[in-house]
Amino acid sequence: MNVLSNVITIITSIGLASTIGGFVYVGRKLQILDDVRLDVEKIKINLKVVTDFLTKDNKNFNPAELRSYSPHRLAPGGERFIVEHKFDDVFAKHKEDFFRCIADEDPKLKYDVEAAAIRSISVLSDKEYMSFLKVLFYNDPRRNMQNTAPTLGVYIRDKYLTEHPEIKE
């Protein structure tokens, strides 16, 4: 019985040490995950600052496409641009992607929706369905993301606000 008792004591000691070691290992991994989460939050904040800076400078918008009244409205040229480049079709097929970009920012005001809608163009620009932008920018050097995203963003903003009447201001 003494041998059995010693074996049980050894197994219990090893099990206890392994359990404590496991807890320490898991604790370290959880700490690493917490650190990564904090770093990702910092990156998200910095990325938002950069995208806000890049999208707020709307001096470059095309007055033939947007009316500068507050809020911006699509002019007939902007509506033609949307149709000519088939962005209305792209939007209809991938509306969820654009709306998710806006919703991820949890907009409270119409201004928030507009800024997020304009940013969504840059965020989604590498998607296959947005390749028309690269063709446009290549073929027309006057065109770039800064003077195209506001027109497309206002179109998206209007669609989003139509489906979200709870955003009133």
C-alpha cells in the first residue's frame, strides 16, 4: 500500500505542477492577446485619423458632379458619371459591403454616414468589382481617388440614409 500511496502522491504532484504550468501558459497567451487587442485598437484609431484627413479635403470634388450646397447633392453630371461607369450596378450587387463599411463605424449623424461612405470607396477599392476605378484612373489622369470618392460616396450615403431613417441629423 505504501508503494501505491507513493505513486498516487507522485502522480498528484505531477498533475498539480502540470495544471499550474498550464494556467501560467494560458495566462501568458491571454496577456499576449490583450496586448494585441490594445495594439489593434491603437492602429484603428490612427487609421481613422489618416482616412479622415484624406477624405475631408473635398476641395477637389468635381462641381459638375456634386453640388456644393450643404449637404452635397449629386448634380446631373454626377448621376451620369455613376451610370456611365456602371457604379449603380456595382453598388446594387455589393450593397452589403458598402453598408457594412458604414455600419462598422457606428454612425450617429448624417455627416458620419457621408464620411464613412466616402471612405468605403477607398476601403473597398482593391475588390475585383471596383476595378473600374483603376481603369478610370489609368485612362483619365485628371481622375484620382480624392476627386472620385466624394461623388461615389454621396451616392452611397443617399442609399444608406434611405434605408436608415433613424439617422435624422
